Amino acid sequence: MIEEPDMIQRSAGELLKGLNDRQAEAVRYQGPALLIGAGAGSGKTRVLTRRIAWILSQFGAWPSQILAITFTNKAASEMRERLGGLIGPVAERMWVSTFHSACVRILRRDGKAIGLRSGFSIYDTADSERLIKLIGRDLNIDLKRYTPRNILSHISDYKNNLQGWQTQLAEYAPDYRPGERGQQIAARFGNEEELYSVLYAEYEHRLAMANAVDFDDLIVRTVELLQKAPLVAQYYHRRFRYILVDEYQDTNHAQYVLMRELAGVGKGQADSGEGSATRAESRGEQADRPVGNSTVFAAGREGPAWITVVGDSDQSIYAFRGADIGNIRDFEKDFPGARTILLEQNYRSTQTILDAANAIIVKNEGRKPKKLWTALGKGEPIVGYAADNAQQEAAWIATEIARLRSEEDTPYSDMAIMYRANAQSRAVEEALINAGLPYQLVGGTRFYERREIKDALAYLHAIANPEDDVNMRRILNVPKRGLGDRAEAAASSYADLHGTSFWSGVEHVDEVAGVSTLTSKKMAVFRDLIRSLTAFGSEHDAKPSEIVAEVLEESGMLAELRKSTDPQDASRVENLSQLQSVAAEFEQKTPDASLAGFLETTALVADSDQLPGSGDDTGKVTLMTLHTAKGLEYPVVFLTGMEQGTFPHSRSLDDASELQEERRLAYVGVTRAKRRLYMTRAAVRAQWGQANEMLPSQFLDDIPDDLIDWKRKEAGFERMRGRWGLDDDDEFGGFEDGGDEDSFGGHAFGGSGFGSGSSRSTSRSRTGGGRSLGSSRRSYGSSGYGSHRGGGAWSSGGSSSRSGRVTTRRSTGGSAGGQGTNKAAAQPKSSGLSIRDFSLGDRVAHDQYGLGKVVDIQDKGHNSVLTVDFGSEGTKRLMLRLAPIEKL
Ligand code: ATP
Ligand code: MG
């Protein structure tokens, strides 16, 4: 173990400076388990950081006794930086990392106790998908029906819940023997549990053969290690005396168990140390004076590690990755003697922003009410904007950003645009490019997911671990060297026969019957290449950048790309040079750099790691998904796509628990803003190649009217409808008759409108369900205005767009009928009812949902909404003017 420095000297006063009383109490708390539960922006992360410094300087702990867990690598490096400011350079040596990174370190050190050899590979999602494809092919599985992604998500669920493959297999497919070829399973699949259990077992088997783990395994295998190897567990119990976890609300079951195992909670030692909060707290009275290197708090203390977790159950947004909100809700039950401290003052946002966030989140059931307040004052109202379509929404945002920059001197880097799904970024990007505004995209096709980067990394993985079958196979014919499927099959048949790795198949391919001399010659060239690269790799292990350079040159990858005339290949070359820079940077930052170390960092970069560190003035607007935005803050935030079906996501509209998660996501989004919040929506959005009319997001309805200053409340055609009191049957005709450009704000709704002539029937097609807010959107098929694939027709005004659309319509009109878009030949009649005809408790009949009772009425003029309880069909929000209902 490294020599420990003397106790870190920082006065208590220094560490409590600038904290409110509650925050200070949390920083100083002495006891086995502490939950800092609080709303967004209340200083949770700040308190956690100070508490670490406090533990070091006031409890006299050594840096090596602390394990601090953050949600992303970026958050970890930010925290390390802040700690550096508080306690100096020792912060660099502390374990401040994500769960995954901590597990990599543990498994590298001690994984051999559970059969992991050092130098194991870490598969990312794309690697795992390739492996599933290989297995699927061998087992004759219909991968169109069961996509690799879908299979992996089942496997991931098992893992996140710590359900081992052995148990699954024993229960659902006891006859299956992983690794044994030629088992006829395709025929026997009676149920899906059986299918997934077999795939899970086979997948684990092949990972083990390849000496590899996937992302979820990092956690699962570490838990296994701690549970199966008592000496290893003991080492970590002695070592980590303080465990601190940020964003605890997004931990999953496996991570929860991991934390307990690391801390040694429930190991029968609970009362050998300070088992109860009362005892610990009584000591808290002395907290103001340094406890010095008292053995009570540091080295000599027995019993479980002290745990501090920080989180906000309203910000739990990773259920789809197994996050279990119960972990935070049950903290006090799970850790007897735990103490909860609530923080209520928000230091980030204005009162208006907080009020909006609160108005959204209070609609969630079963949550503990929280009151967040701020001393920052009311601030500016939220700015709302309803655009005709996604292009116009983006263009308006670009204009507003340019205005904020020029009129209010807001730096670009103070502004962020957030959206629910990655695909929404394209329109925004286009608008920013057109307006000449600098931006950076976080997420999207990530650097490490680009093909050429994955190829280069596959070489590095294969060099570091030749038994890594997936990566070895990947590079066999990259760049093309005449080693196609047959050559691959030959090597792999050798491997199957002898139960060895694919690489050994490559080495012995001459022994396989029927291999041509040509294949065998080419295979020899590949073999020599890998051997020479491997030799180079071990000679230059401390210089990953040189290994990258060697691989790119010697493999022929660069030569192939340089030869190409495809402009995309030029940018691929640039990306590869980037990779070399990444490696060089890694060498400079890492004292004991190695190839394996470099591969680890590349495998662990998460979306948000692409964000520049604090202090970098990038002078760029940031674009990202709401999920990526967690924990971050910006003075100006644009929340876009505020539409039913976009946000909340269409998947969630009929599912109460998914809708709750969307609401938490909305709460996260709103609370990212410090000073100014914009909320925009598009009345029409293209999805799956079709233009759909989108209704305003219910989250907009949740926010009190007086908090939003609508720059434009309704899109052009929505306004027209309202003005003429058109009912549903008239709307398209109305456009035909009266559609002069001016009425539509100069946008592309020309006189020939969307729905004259032959396209009318298709443009009016819809399904019954499509008419309720429950499923959010109406589909206009591929003719009429649905076919503007280029998108340009919408955002440019005037006659050119009109003629453009007419052309498009003509060109696609014929196919529309054939695509089932006008199936709804029986067009439901609009009710023609007014919202004033309704009172609570009225009975209605709906074409699709049947009989229901009115439980809520929102009079919003043309956009009035009824909420109706349809019993077993659920409670639906219906826009009166669209809903096929009758009042009984
Ligand atoms: P989130 O829920 O979004 O993760 P959080 O609770 O972790 O938020 P922080 O990011 O720690 O909150 O703090 C929010 C902002 O408030 C930061 O800019 C932080 O510096 C500031 N802040 C926190 N506490 C104080 C304080 N006592 N005085 C002044 N500023 C503070
Ligand atoms: Mg935080």
C-alpha cells in the first residue's frame, strides 16, 4: 500500500464556510448511515464533496479509506477537482469514480479469485451485440424477431437484479449445456423465458471463454467476488471505512448490494463498532473540534464502513437501466440507525423555475412532498413558443440564441438546448448551422461508437487479449484482405472442435480440412501481422499512442481510407488521428500508463464525458438529451419538443409508471435552468417518415398560466381553427377555402393546403385511438402534407414551398393508398360539443374506450381537455374537439 500522508489539515470553519445550517449538519454528521435527501439544486453534490474533506481532516481518515461514487466519469473528475481545491493533491489518489470504474479496479486486482484472468476485456454494447449475433446464428434464432438489443436488455435485467444464469437455466431449460455445439434448441422453444435463459447462459459462457465481461458484469462479478472470496471481502472492508454515493436514486439492485458488500453491512459486525445513530450522534456534539487521528473514526474502527448517500427520488430517471427508486425510499429501513437530512433551499434557480418544476412533479403519486425555495427571487417568466413544425421551432430557438448573445451578452456556453430523444437534435443542429451559431452535441453517435474507431480499438483489444474472440473476428477482414466468411468459418470450426479461442483457430487453420492454399496464405499474413503488433504492443506498453500509430499503419487501415474517394473516409481519417491524440493525452495524464489502462478508459467513457471540464470556455451552445443533463446546470435552458408523444414519450402515454418517470425527467429538465427557461413545441412533427399533428405536452398544462409568457401560443393552423370555430370535419376544407398565406404567419400552408383533392381521404386517416391524447398524435399518412421528406417545404415560406409540396404530393399520392394509411375509411364524427356542456361526473361514450365518467375539465377554449375515467381502459385525457365521444 502507498505510504499515507499525515493527516490533512483544514479547519472546520474553512470547510463549513458558505454552507447553510442543514448543509453543515450533513457535512459534520457522525454515524453509520446518512441520507441527504433533497430537491434539485439544493447543494447535495456540494455537501458530499465538503463531507469528504471533512472526513479526511476532522475524522482523521486516510484518503485510501474513502470510496466516493458518482454517476458519470465527468462528475467524478469534477469532484476530484473540487476536492483538490479543498485538500490539495492527495485528492488525485483517492477513489473517486463511478461504480463501474471502481469495479474495474477491484476486478483487475482480485478477479482471479473468481476465474477472471488479468487483462480481461470489457465489452461495450456494440461488442455484446456482435456476440449475441454470433450466438443467434449458431442457435438458429430469428434475430429479426428477437433483436440483439432486445435480448441484451433481458440479459441486463437479469443481471441488474442479480439473477444468475445458472438459476435461470435450471428453472427454464435444465437440459441445455452451454458451450456444447449442435444442440437443437430452436425447435424446442415453447416459451420466451426458456429462450432468454438459454441465450443468457450461452452468452455468459462465451464471455468467460473470451476472458471478457460486459458492463453489467463489472458490478455483478464484483458482488460475486465479495460474496465468494472472504479474504478479498475482508481486505475491502478493512480498506474502505467511508463510502459516499451521489445520485443514489439511480442505483439499481446490483449496485445496492455491491455497496452493502463493500461496506460489510449486515455482516454480523454491526454492533462491534458504532451500530446506532444515538451513540454516534452523542459524539457529534464534539464535532466542531477536530477529532484528530483518533482511531475511533479512522484506522482502528471496526464494523461496517460508514455510508453517506445523496439523492432526490424525484430525479430518478434510469428505470430503463434497472434503477430502483426503492433504494432511496427504503434507505432508513435498509440501514438501521440511518439518519436523513433534508435540504430545502435551492441555490440554482429562480422561484418561477422552481414553481414550474414543483407544479409538474406534484402530480406524481406516492412521493413525499418537498418544499423547495430559493432566495434568488421570482426572476423572469418562462418563455413559451408554439411552432408550426420542428424546423420552425429550431429556427426560432436559433434566432433567440443569437438575440441573447447580441442584446444581453449571454455567452453561448451559458445556453443549453435539451430534448427527449437524440433524433430531435438534427433539426436544431441544422438551424444552428444555418444561423452560423457554434454548438456542441453531447451524445448522438458518440466518438467511440464510430466504425473506424471501433475497428482500431478492436485491434488494440486483440493485441492486449488474443482470446477476445469478438474483437479478433471483427478485424480479421478489416481492412479487406480476402478473409471472408469462409475463412472465418474455418478458423472458428477449429476453435469449436478444440474448445479454444478463435485466435488459436487462426493459428491452426492449416489443420482444418478443405482450406484452400490461398486462404491459408492470407491467413498467414494476418497471423504475422497480429504477432508483430502484439510484440510491438508489449515492447511499447507504456506508450499507447505509439501502439495506435503502429496499428493504423501496419494494419493497412489508414492506407485503405486514404485511397478512398468517399469524403466520409476523409473524416474517418481525422477521427483516427483523434484517437491517437486521445492516447497521447492519456499517457500524459497517467503516470503508469499501459495499453490495458487506455482500453479501460475508452470503454468507460459515458455520454457526458464529452462535456468540456469546468473552466473551459468553449463558447458553444450545448445540445443534449434530458438524461444526459442530470446533475448539470446552465443559466439559460431551452426545453424543446414539449408535445404529447414527444415529451412525455409516446411509450409512456398509456402507462402510469412510465408517465411518472417522464414527469421526473421533466422535473430534471426544468431544474437545470438557473435564470431563464424556454419551453417550445411544434404542432407538426415528422416521425417514422410521417408528419403528425402533435398536441401540446401535458406538462405545459401542469404549469400555472401566469408563469409562462407565450411568445406564440398556438401554431398557425391551430389558430385558424380556433378563429373560425372549425370543427374537425371542416378543418381541411377550411384551409382549402381560406388559406391565404398571411393567416398562417407566412409559413408553408399554401392555398392548396394539406388535403385537397385526392389526398384528402388519406390525410384524414387516423385510428380511433389516435384521436385521444392517450396516444397523442394523428397520422396523416404519406400523402398530403405527410410526405415532405425533405422538410424544407415547411420552413421556407411562400410559393416555392407550395409548389414543392404539390409536387411531392403528386409523386407519392399513388402509393399512399397502398400503405394502409387510409384504412380508417369510416371517419368518426366530431362531437361538436362545447366544453361548457360538461360537468364533473357526466357520463360519456367513446368510440374506442367505451363508457366513462368525466373526472376533470380544463376549459382552454379551442384546446379544451376532458379527463375521463374509462374504468379498465384507464383514465384518458381527451381533447374535446378531436375526441370521438358522445355525452350520455
Ligand atoms: P442536482 O439535484 O441537480 O444534482 P445538487 O443538489 O447536487 O443538484 P449542487 O449542484 O451541489 O446541487 O448545487 C447547485 C448550485 O448551488 C451550485 O451552483 C452550487 O455551487 C450552489 N450552492 C449550493 N449550496 C450553496 C450555498 N450554501 N451557497 C451558495 N451556493 C450554493
Ligand atoms: Mg448533484
